[in-house]
Amino acid sequence: MIKITEYAHSQFEGKDYSDKILVDMTAGRGQDTLFLASIAKEVYAFDIQKEAIETTRRVLENHHIDNVVLINDDHSRIDHYLKNAIDGGIYNLGYLPQGDQKLRTKAETTIASLEKLFGLLAVGGLIVIVCYEKDDLKESQTLQTYLSKLPSRKFDVMKHLVLNKNLSPYLITISKLS
């Protein structure tokens, strides 16, 4: 079975991001940031945990990546750092792998960040969200309820999941139409 993060990255295939700005809304251990940096002109990566930012910094340095701005702040404050249009973003919800599981994303701040991100997202832009029902069913359900109410004339929202694997991680993709 394909890893959920590989599947998340595959959603960005087929479009040229070489002159675009992308965001990693949850830097974590740096793998999504590294991927986005490999396809984009510039990447902004957010995380509330200093450990995540430092780990991501080391990953980027080890790969000689210099097109990333690391931001040790909550992703719901994206509007304090970005004013120009972006072309895509990724979230990997939950907690920092091998980190304190009590420090995790929350539906309220994720939704607040999405509302701000929607205002920055260019038409044709893509947001990919990796969700883990097994770890936090409430966050997953709250997020799905919110996203299901987005106007279909402005956004396509899709859920990608493995049907025959109970509580497997899944993706939500959001494409901005207008």
C-alpha cells in the first residue's frame, strides 16, 4: 500500500510550481517541506514547535535547500507573514512524530488557518490535508463538517481514503475554482 504522505505529494504532480510559492502549514519532521522545496520557487513552513522547526532546518541543510522560510508560529497566523498569492499548501495533521502527543493540531486553529489560506490561494491553487481519524476523530469530523459547507462554485473538496482499512489515514484535497 502506498504511504499516505507519498500519495499527498502525488497530488502536486502535473503542474509546474517552479515559479510558484507553496506553504507547509505543519512542518513536522521536514519531509513535506523538503518535497515542496524541490518543486517550488519558494516555500513557507509553519510549526508551533521549535523542535519541528529545528528538525526541518537540519533536513533542508542536509539537502542544500535554501528556498524555504521557516516560521515558528501557529499556522492560523499565516496572514502575519504572507500577503502575496500562493499556489498551494499541505497540512499533515496530528502530532509531531516521536514528539509529545499532547501537542497536536486542533480543528479550530486548522480551520482558522484555512480561512486565511483561502484568501491567499490563487485560482487553480491546491491544498492537501493528511488526516488521521485514528488519532483524533473529533478533529477529523469537525474539519470535514466545515469543508463540506464550502461553496461548490468556488472550491472542489475531495476525500481520498482506503475503504477496506478501518480508520486508515486519508487525504482531503481542495482546489480553488474561482
